[in-house]
Amino acid sequence: MNNLLFDFKVDKAAKTVYIDRAFNAELALVWDAFTKQEMLDLWWAPKPYLSKTAKMDFKVGGRRFYNGKRRWCGN
């Protein structure tokens, strides 16, 4: 059984999704998975879905635009 933390909250008024998750991995690897678009694309969408980053501005208040399976999305 897995005891890793996972929490998912949606703030519709702010058009914001908050995802909290604990990973059993080295901090450097988790950081790279969130900050390097080529790694983020690999785990963000589980198969058969796809995630292809078009633009990513990793900073507080930054945005990421990516292509999901059928359309371009921004977060």
C-alpha cells in the first residue's frame, strides 16, 4: 500500500487548480520533473493521453501552455 500524500483542489473563482503530492524520490529529480518541460510532458498526462509543452514560464505567476490529446491548454 502507498502512503504518499495526494491532494487536489479546484478554485473556480480564481480559475486555479492546486495539486499537492508527495513523491518517494530525490528532491533534484522531482524539481527537474516540474521545471524541465521535456520531463513534465512525460508524466503529466497518463497514457493514452499526451502532453506537449508549447511554452513554459516557470516562475511564480508563470504559465504553461501545452497540447493535450485534442486541444491547446494553458495553466
